[in-house]
Amino acid sequence: NAGVTQTPKFQVLKTGQSMTLQCAQDMNHNSMYWYRQDPGMGLRLIYYSASEGTTDKGEVPNGYNVSRLNKREFSLRLESAAPSQTSVYFCASRYPGQWSSGANVLTFGAGSRLTVL
Amino acid sequence: DQQVKQNSPSLSVQEGRISILNCDYTNSMFDYFLWYKKYPAEGPTFLISISSIKDKNEDGRFTVFLNKSAKHLSLHIVPSQPGDSAVYFCAASVAAQKLVFGQGTRLTINP
């Protein structure tokens, strides 16, 4: 039971290069999310997909695009990477509906560390 | 505009004592609050949550307290153990939509 799998785990880019972070979940979750974690800023939502076929902007969407390829997969694309996008990126998924202890909570992947030079 | 704030970047506690992590929020519409724990090189994992209709929720060594009038949330860990050393994030949500996270507090349990 893999949960949420992110690839790659590490990536170094030059300014202006493009890349796609891949995320896949095997828990049959409907909703998927991309967060970035920066020192002193916590986890900030970039984009999310409440269900297959829908995507919405989060707090910090500028410079990113997403694709909900199917129910399992949600990718994050940087079209022209900038040093400000150096961060650790986390993908997460959940069932929709009310939060409750132990159920319907966000399950995170292990993260993808991206450095833009 | 940080809607969820954890004002203590770090906390150091002796093993066996109580750890208290604090979180403040500004949006009175938040109706659910969660705490996540994160070890280095891993994703955050769910720890405990509380609905806005409650003021306390307990799960083993972990208790979350909610003070709605003060817009304040706290996590108590008793007794603290070395394995509790991690970064703790509080998070809040409106109507089961996306979670808004605080900046995190790094807890270190000293033997």
C-alpha cells in the first residue's frame, strides 16, 4: 500500500527551465492537492483538484500549472522556473467531505525537493 | 495575510514533561482544526483534530484544546518522549474545504 507517491524526490533546475512534478495515489481518493513548504512560511497551497476533471487555484498559484490526468494522478508543472520556486513540494490526497479524527484527512507524499539556480 | 499563526518557531522540552504547542487564527469561519507532525525527509502525518463545536479532544498522550473566543488552539503532549521530536503544524478549514497551515513549530525533546 504505497499511499501517495511523488517523483522525482530531488531536482536541480536552471532559471527558465521547465519541469513537471508527478504525483500518484492508490487510495481511491477524490481530492488531490499540491503544497509547497518554505522556511518560516509553513505549508502553502498551490493548486488543488476537488475531483477528477476539476482544478482550482490555492494561495500561491503564480508560475505553476496543474493537470488532473485521471483519478490517481495530479501533476504540477513549472513552465519557466525561477529561484523563488526553490522549495519542497508536497502532494496530498483525501476523500471529500467533513474532516474527522483519523478519517477524511489529508495524506501526504514524502515530498520533492526542487532547487532553481 | 497569515490566517493561521504559530508564533514559536521552536520549543525544547525535557523528556517526561509536558509539551505545549500553540496556534492562533484570525478567521472566525474556521470550523475544523487539525494538527500534523512532520519528521525530516517525510511528508506530514495527521495527529489529532477538533471540531469548532468542541473545546477539547484527547487521543492518548495528545490533547488539543480550542478557545474560540480567543481564536487560540493548543496541543498538549504528556508525557513527552524522544520520538515526539518533530515539526508540528496546525491547520484550519472552512466547510471541509482546503486546509490552511501555520508556519510550524520544531519540538525537541531532550533526554
